[in-house]
Amino acid sequence: MKALTRPRGGNKVALVLGSGGARGYAHIGVIEALEARGYEIISIAGCSMGALVAGVYATGMLSAYRDWVCELDYLDVLKLVDVTWSPMGAMRASKVMSKLESLVGDVLIEDLPIPLTAVATDLVRQREVWFQEGSLLRAIRASIAVPGVITPLHLGDQVLVDGGLLNPLPIMPVVAAHQADLVVAVNVTAHSPQPVTLEELLPANGLAATQVQQQQARDNSGWLDEVREATRRMWEGMGGASNETGLESESDEIRGKREWSKLNMIMESFDITQAALAKYKVAGYPPDVLIEVPKTVCGAYEFHRAVDLIRLGRHLADQALERRMPGVASDATE
């Protein structure tokens, strides 16, 4: 192992972790790269998946969380989907939250060893909500509630959904509240002129999961049908049950695929919006180091690709930090 050089000019980092679904696994790799280079994270802010990783990291349980997600295959992820018939969303996220509770417990944000901000959006008041105290699990649950996909969190008269709706890269909380030598921001919904894949960005030593394994998991699963059915019910509740194809004899299979495409459309549209908003946040509050993960590397809900996305995060962090501080390697071996 190479001897690591201490960062020059101070090693205290304020870290910002953006929203972006499964691409947020890259945040784990970024944290690993920072720590391997001798940086100390003294404050952290996150949105959606970024809030989840930030919260787990602040509790000291990131290694256990990493071990869990790296074991998830396609079937495991689908088994975490808890379908609901609510018109406010297709999924409840209660299974994921139960797993998080078993990892971190019911900890309060103000009791964490480092200051943390989790960002959500209040649909009633149409504004950002910064969670800097109170239940960490509640803050995470509010921040991950993608509108139309995961049911919102009702807190008093607030209806709380994904913070990415207004602020997918919450730089301001760490800039306003804490002094650090560096502000490092990780944007996992970065726009790229041309679509780019994981295979193209990772070092040429192969991906962890093969396409054959992923297809076998899809072929053997009935969980996807439940999600499609939930999506169909959701759209019926929104007045979207009309036969858009104009064919009265449309089969259940064709109709299910069409409704699933609507859910994909919601997620893709949300990704595009977040990518545009993140650019504005970076322009308004430029971080010292910006690490960008193109939104085309995988779908927002490909949570079975943790190993590769963590590797990608570490690889891109190494590149960004190397540009700022040449010769200080994180020894990023798997």
C-alpha cells in the first residue's frame, strides 16, 4: 500500500451529497476516497439518497450499510419494494426504513458526532425543509419520498417529499453553518452531452454483475408485476385510466407495460429537473471540489448495482481530488 500524503492547506471537509436514486451509492465511494487521503469530514448535507448515505455515515454505520447493499441482487431489491394502492405513490419504503432502523437505531440528528442537514420539500408551503434536529430516520424518510413514486411523509400540516424537487445539491447548509478548509459536492445527476455508461467510466477491469445474471433475476421475479399494478392503480386515481392507444381490446400485458412506462417517465422527468437545478446550485455556490456522476450511468432505481457504483464514486473522486492535489492517491484497490 502506498503511503498517503496529508492534504496540504487543511484537511477539514464540508461534504454535500446530492440526490439521484441508486447513483447515490457513488457517495459511499467518495467518502472512502476522502478518508483514504486523510480528509476529515466535519459537516455533511444531503438530499434524498444523499441524505440517506449522509445519515448512515454520521452514525458510524456506513461500513455495515455498504456490506448490506453490496450483497443485494436484482431479486433482493424487488423484495424490498412494498407496494401500496395509495394514489400518492406506488411504494411506501417501509422495508428499507426498517432495515435502516436496525442499522442506526432511532438516533436524533443533534446527537450525531458531526453536524448533518437532510433536505426535504414541503408541498403545502412549497419550500425547502432543512432537518438539523429531531429523528434522523424521519428526516431520511421525508427526503427520499420521490413524488408519485414513494408516498410522502405527513408531519403536522406539512406534506414532505424528496428534497430534490427544489434542491438536489444542498450546498448552502454547509456553507452557511460551518467552517471548513474545503467544500466538496457530489452531483449524481450530472448532465453529459452524450450518454455515458458505467463500463465507459470505470477502469478496465470488469463490472461486478453481468448482464446475464441481471436478466435471470428479471425472468424469475413476479415482484415487478406488483409494482406495475400499483402504478396502474395510481394512475387510475389520477384520472389516467383511459385507453390511450384507442384499442378497446388492449391486453393486460400491454396495458401493464404502458403504465410502467408512465412510472419510468416520472423518474426520468425528475432526473432531468434535478440535473438542471443542480447546475444552478453549483453556479450560485461553487464548491472547492465538484465530483460529477453522469445521470446516464444507470437508472435511478437500479439498486442492485451497488458494487460498481461505489467503485465509480471512488474512481471519480480520485480523479477530482488528483486534479486539485496531484500525487496524493487514495490507494483505491478493491
